[in-house]
Amino acid sequence: MANIQSAAKRNRQTVKRTARNKVLSTRIKTLRKEVLAADEKSFKDVFSQFASAVDKAAKSNYIHKNKAINLKSKTFKAAKGQA
């Protein structure tokens, strides 16, 4: 337990941010798996959801914008390679 008020506040902020980041990372990983497992009919919709989630994560500075672009590109190529 922190003895200083500012340290206690930083701990509270860290808990909130960790929870928010966990949700984002889990969502991106889950959607990526769905994209890779999607058939040709549902691919467009699932990939659109994945791209939206990645763009939102980049917008909120959870991931860098270049990483977002790389994620979308590599996922698309991997999904098309399986088809």
C-alpha cells in the first residue's frame, strides 16, 4: 500500500489502464483468430470488425499506427493464403 497520496493515485490509474488494455488486446487477438478461421462468405464482415478494432486501438495509442497497419496486412495475407 502506498504511503503517499500521489503514489496511491498512480496505482489506481494503473489498475484502470491495465484493465482497459487487457480488453483491447483480448479483442484484437480473438478477432484475428476469427478472421483466420472465417470462410469466404463471412470473411469480409469479420475482417472489417478486426480492422476497426485495430484502428481504434491505434487511435487510443494502445498500439502504434504502423503496428496497426502491419497487423491488418499480415492478417489479410495469412487469411488469403489459407483460402
